[in-house]
Amino acid sequence: MHRSRSLHNLGGPSSFPVATIVTIAALVLSLGSPAPAQTGNEVLCNQDIAKAVLALQRAYATDLGRCLRLGNFQECPDPALEVGIQRGESRLSNKLKPGSHCDSAVNVDGVALSRFGPITCPAAWNQCDVSVGSIDTLSDLDDCLRCMNYGIAVHYRRLLDLGRTGSLTPDDRKCLRATVLATGKAFLKSFKEVVKCARGGVKPFACPADDSTGSRFAKALEAIQKKVARCRNEAGVRGEISRNLHKVTRRPILSAADYAGELQTVSRCMACQLANVTFGQDQDCPGFSGMLRCDDGKLAAPGSAFVANEGDGTVTFLTAEE
């Protein structure tokens, strides 16, 4: 009845041809529910988070560089204890506290929390899916972002496997520091480009890690090769690496080319994961990096092995604890 009176007051049903009414109805149906309005605070919140994450990862890189310079990889302290990293985490937390752009976006503008970062906290090689899990508040998002960034930074060190490098010569130390720092610099350059791509935007983002020819990331990956080309082996031959460096990373290294390729793979994995977790994207990181375990960030379960006991036909099982 209400609809009939409205039409009558506007000139009656006869002033609206049936075809016109049908067309309008179809248009309304095709448009569906309107998209949520984008707010300035939503844009600024995403930018604030991205910049803080970039600064925090730079702090992790600086800390690793300090350990590389001193050569004490196995004794290198937990990065969570370093003052520079704690400051970086505080800056990230400040971007989510009351009075921040993120706080205004969520609690004043009514923007859904799912519009920032991941919807639920992923494992990120630090069991963040267990320690944080669902993200229901800005405080949860803060906990998740700090947990993920720690997990990514520590996993980067784990992939480098620096604890098994043994006794290093001065040439080894020089090579290792230059190549590992170039690897970290490469994935940070990639993330910086992702941040630029996302600037001024909101979810869903389409800013994956990009190593296409001519990209800044591609050039940074090439720089890793150049650093490796300056290394020297035990005999002092330039462009080769010593047997000590064959033990670096978790995959077989038989030559300088293998070493450069593996460092590039590690850098691609880190670049892809950092872009995904920060901007809630789903780029195929195993496919992009060529590293099978560059996926959900879950640590592999402890393995086991067995050996045959000579003479009696039995076997002994060895677990990770043994």
C-alpha cells in the first residue's frame, strides 16, 4: 500500500512504463549490497601498519648484521631481547592504540577489524595461530603482528642455518656477512615496493612480491649473485666458496652458484610471506619462491630415523629427542 501511494503521488503508475520499472528493478538487483565506504582513517591505518612493519623488519636485519659482524651466530642473543627491536615493536603497537588512525577507523568510523592485516592469525613459524588465534580487537591484531614479525625474522635465520658454519676464515666471514646481508636487503626492498603499491588503498590489496625483470626486487636478487662472485674459497680463488659455506642453509650447497641460488630462494620466500601477512594477501609463496615449506608457516614436526643393528636383524628407532 505504501508503495502504491508513493507512485500515485508522483503521477500515478501510468507515468512509469512497465519496462522502465522492470529495468530499474533489474539494476537494483545487479548492484546488490553497496560496498563498505572507504574512510581516510582506514587508508591511514593500513599505511601506518605497513610502515611500522617495515621499520621493525629493518631492526631485525640490523641485529642480524651485528651478529654476522661479530661472528657469534650460535651465541647471538634472542632478537626479542634487543633494544632496537623492542622499540620497533613499541612503534607498531602505538599504531593500534587509542587515538591512532586504526582506533579511529574501527571505533569511530565503524570499519570492520577484518579490513586490516590477516583475518585470523597465521602460524608464521612462531605458533601465532595458537598463541593469538582469532583477531577480535585491535589489541589482538597488535599481538598477531608482533608475533608474526618475530616468527618471520627468526625463521629467516633458521633457513640460513648459520649455527652449522663451523670454524670460519676471515674470507669466509667477509663472504657470509656480505651475502646474507644482501639477502635480507633484497626481501626488504621487495616489501618496500609492496608498501608503495598499497599506499592509498584498502583491502583487498593486489600487491604481491614481484621479481619480474627490471623490478627493484629482481635487481636486488642479482646483487646477491654479485656478492657471491666476490667470495673466495680456501685456495683464495675468487668466485668460489669454501667448504665451510657449503654448510650454510638447509639445502645442499655444492658450488657458488648453488649458494647464490639458495639465498635468492630464501629471500623470495621471506618477501612473499611478509607481503601476505601484512596486507592479508594470498600469493602462492611456495610457487613464487621455489621453496616447498614456504607455505603456512607451521614448523615441521620432529622427525625420527632408524638404524639396522648389525648381526641380529633388529632396528633401533631414534627420535628428535635422542
